[in-house]
Amino acid sequence: MIRNVLIIAAVFVLFAASAAAHDTPLCESPVVIGKVENLNFPGRFVVVGDYVYLLNRSGSELITIDLRDAPSYQRSNTLDLSGQAQEWIIAHQNALYLTQPGHAIRVVDITDPANPTLGPVMTTSSLVRRPVIRGQLMYAGTTDIFDISDPINPTHAGTMSLTHDIAYADDSIAYTRRIEFVDLSDPLNPVTTTPPIGGDIYFTHLEIDHGLSRMYAWTDSSLELFDISTPQQPVLQYQETLYLSTPLEYPSSIGTTWVTAGGSGSDLGFIDLSSEDRPIYLDLSVDLDRESFDHPQHVYLKDGVFYIVSFTYFAAFEISTSPFINSKPTEGFIADIHKSGDLVFTASEEFGVEIFDASDPQQIRKIAEFNQIDSAYSIDSKANTLYIAADREDLVLLDITDPHSPTHISTIETGRRARDVRVVGDLLFVIDRTNGLSIFDVSQPVSPTLRSNIDLPGWNDQISFNHDFTLACVSSQTFDALILDISDPDNPIVVSTITPIDTLNDGIKTSTFDGNLLYTPEFINGYRVWDISDPTSPQLIAHNNIAYPSADGLNTLGSIAYEITLLGDKVLIANGNNGLAQYDNSNPSAPQFERYFQTQPFNTNAVSSARRVYMDANLAYTAVYGGGIRVFQVDDCEPCFADFNLDAQLNFFDVSSFLIEYQDGTPLADLNNDGVLNFFDVSRFLTDFTNACR
């Protein structure tokens, strides 16, 4: 019966769709530009102009795909390779070169790009994995050099004697797969001049960034970063394991932030190379396709388009990397983050203070540091003065008139366990674990004068304020949270207390005001929401001890909450190693999960815990304990269920696709994820369609 209701409703929608289809790009879901289905173990491929040349049937045939008729890509040609399984494919001008098992390279003529034809076979004296082209010469294996000035008819140009085959060569530099420097001053007589680097590792791909004098050396499961300021003497700067289910094939061109990698399930992983210091692995959980685009095998990024093959599919995607903006490693374990104008400041428990230029959020640059501080826990600023709560050094003031060269102004005693500092107008609030709350007048920023001090019970850690700064909440990781009346800064008064759920271990980490509500994150116990209309008697209205869904949606993660950040009807929860979790907070008693902002680095065993967030417009500057700075774009983008075929348009095809899946009873039509196909799924689809997902 419900199925019939759906058909009637869908007919109505079809009429509406024919009258005015919505074509506004929708949300952040990957957009399928075009695809080819029902392939048979597709392999490596290259993109040349408007055509893709794809090895299929484990390399025994070459398929030509015409990209000009999206989204219905056409196979314009299938070339039988006589049963020879081709392994690698590279393109040069009007030729393709396919490496065969053993000692051979097959030439394919693509002068007519839609109809490739077989060319000659070049035999080699050594095993050829992946030839390297430099100018009009091809270096194949360890022994053979070919002249490819006529790409279709290469000729043997010389013989070389290398121990390992060349993996990278340009006009000024060349290396083997073992990172031996190759002297190509005589192109027909290559000579290795350095011993292998990296032990027994054979790298699958080398990429050079001459501007930064860096070399990225990839294997199927790791990435190593070398300084090549002296090309003959590469110096290893960083090595990290990549937790990938499939090999990395084609990194993006150096100079872009993103490098594609094989992920698990139907996801892609991304590696951020924008940092000057170290690469960072980011699991953005990009769901490629709801039609079983399972386990991406090979990925090729060109001109902003991701070309990807799985076990049976080839597809081209436009993939937004939002919400991730940038990352920047920091020294030590970052405890707090603060932004003022174009500058970002971090406080590190072991290192001190670092200053970054964030005028371009996508290219944050470190410009200075001040590491003569022991245990910097919190940081804030006023004018050209930086205030640091330094646990074992009280309150430290720095002059940042020249942010490239911060200088020490003074140190003010607060009790010797300063943990939090916040500037509100001309007032400076300092929380000290042993001396409670001190309030200073900073109308003269470099010369704070004490206005009042109130001794507070327990060890105090953090302070927050309501919107008109008449109330404050001082939280403690091991004792009660205290609500204070600060309407008279000369006489702050404790008006009530909130006892943590776990009085022995976790306590109340931080606190956040929202009108008459107060949020108290309590680590593994989630967070509580209080009505403080009467601040002398807080009333508990919700305990959200929520379990976060894992990135793959298959498991749940423990309820962890360090800090709550409120953005309209959204709530961001800094939840430790899981990153930031965004919820719809329209009903504070029942928040609804929306998405993750991942902060996990390459090494999944590393500490990378989201602790603090500084919001600047829609950018969340996140302090990741052990993982530096992450910048995310936070907006109201939500999945559009009516864009059922993920083509970024709402039209007849979405209705048709939904109808088919619903009639077949597949899980794809279960839009509310309740395990049942019924009216509510239909209603969700029709509502989204009618409202254009707004």
C-alpha cells in the first residue's frame, strides 16, 4: 500500500520537476561528473585531453573512454592486447607506453585519440617497471635508453648500467627508486653518484618540490620527506606510515594541498602537504558513491577532477575538501589557541608560545616563537600585549608590537599555578589553581593593576562568561564548578556550585554559556546542560552522554567532551582523538549528530586530541593536543537526500532513481536510517525535493 502511495506522490513530483528543475549545486557531497560501469578488474590509467586510456581485464585490454559526453561517458574503443597483461601506462605526446611483464614496452598510437592502434614492441635487457621520460629520451629499467623524438617509433639510443631504475628525472635532477642521485650531465651515460638511502626500501613514486627543496618519496604504505637543498645529499626529515587499504598511485602535483590516497570502504583518504614542516593524514570520510563504488583502487587527480577506479567502476568526481582548510604542526603539546586580527597564537605546555600569520587561512605561516616559558596553558591578548597563563611562572606578558620578534614585558605573580587567562574589555581574568580568581585592570595593557582576588576551593582550571559578563563559571577537572557574580569586578561572589558526575577523576573540563543555559563538558561522561535563569540554583535539564558514530558509520565511539562551542543552532564538541563532532542543537536535550571534523594524524596511535576551539566567522581554529593547529570551515551544509543520484541537480532522474530503489526495497531508500521503508522515507525525499534542500 505504501509503495502505491509513493508512486502517486512521485508522479506529482515529476510534474513539478518538469516545470522547474533545481540546478543549484548542493552541499559538499562528491559530485559524479561521469562514470563507466561493469568493468572487469580495471587497473592503471592515464588522462590525456578528453580521453582516458584504461587497462581492463587485469591489463589484457585497453579501453578508451570519451569524457566529452558527461555524465554518460562512452567507451569509444577497446583494444585487444593479445593476452599480454600490461602493468603500467604512461603517455607522451601522441603515444602511450605500456610495460609488459618481463622485458618489453608496448607502444600504442593515439594520433586518433578515439581509436588507438597498436604500435611496435620495444624489448629491453632488464625488467621495466615504470619508464621515466626526460626530454626526448626514455630511461627504461636499469639498462636501456630510447630516443622518442618520434614517439610512435622509438629507437634504441644507448645502454646504461645502473643498479636500480630511475624513478624521477627532470632538467636538473634525477634519482633512482632507492634514492641514489643520478648524474645526467651526459644524458646517454647516466651515472649514480651516491649510495642508496632508506635501507632496503624501494619507493614507488618520487615527487620534487623545487621551490621548497623537498622530495616526497612514496611507498605503498609510507611517505618519507627529504630535504634536497643539496641534491646529492638528501636528508630525511620525516617518515610516517600510511594506513591505507590500497596503494597510493598518483599523487597530485606538488604545490596543491591535497594528495589522494586509497582509503577503505568507499572512502578516500587525503594527505595535506601544505605544511612546511610535516605531512598530515586527514580522514575526511568522503563517500564517493551510494551505488557500491567499493574500495577505490587507483586515483588520478588532474585539473581539480578526481578520476578513480574500483573493482568494476571508472568515475570522475568533483570532491570538495571542505570543511578542512589547513593544518599546521606546533612545538610541544598545544593547550590553547587564540586569534587576533591576522595572527594566531598558541600556548604549549612544554614549549611556550608560537605566533603564526593566518592572513591566508589556507597558508598559515609560523613567524615567531617565545620558548622561555615553562608550561604555557592559556593565552589571550589586548592591543599589542599578549597574556600567558604559565602554570609554573604565573602570568607572563609579552610585547607583540612586532609579532616577528616578541619581547618579555613582565611576569606578575598570581599564585604560581596560573591555568587560564581571558581579556574582557579593560578587565583581565586570571585563574590560578592555588589562588583562585584574580581580576586586573588592563586599561594600560602593559601595566595590569590588581582590582580583586577571590580564593576558590579546589584546583581551578578554566573560566567562561555569560553574554553581558555579569556571570562567570570557573571549572575544575577534579572539584566543583563554581558560578560567580562578577557584576562588581571589585567584589566577585560565588553564588552556586555544580558537582561533577565523576568526583574522583574527570570533573568538569570547561564550561560554556548560552543565554540562560550553561554547558558543562565532563570528559567520558559527555556533557550536561543547566538552566541558570536563577544562577543561585542551577537546574539540570539534560545529560547528553552521547556515543559518537565512527567515521565509517559502523561503530560507535566513547562519549568524550573537552569543550563545547555554540554556533546558532549548532554545537561543536571537542571530543578528544575523534576530533570535532557537529550536532544540530535545536533541542539542547536531544542533539542530532551531523558530521565530523577529523583531527587524526598519519599515525593512528599518536596523541591527536581536539581540546580547544577559537571561532573566527565560520572558521574553527582548533588546538589539537599533540597535533598542532587545524582549521575547519563550519557552515550549515547538510546532506540533500533528494539529490539521489548525486549529480548536484534536482530533477526527474533523482525521482526515478529513488522510485527504483524504493520499489526494489534496497537500503539506499531508507533515508531516515530506521531499517524500514515506509511513508517517512517518502516524506523526507519529497520535502527535500520540494524545498530544493534548503
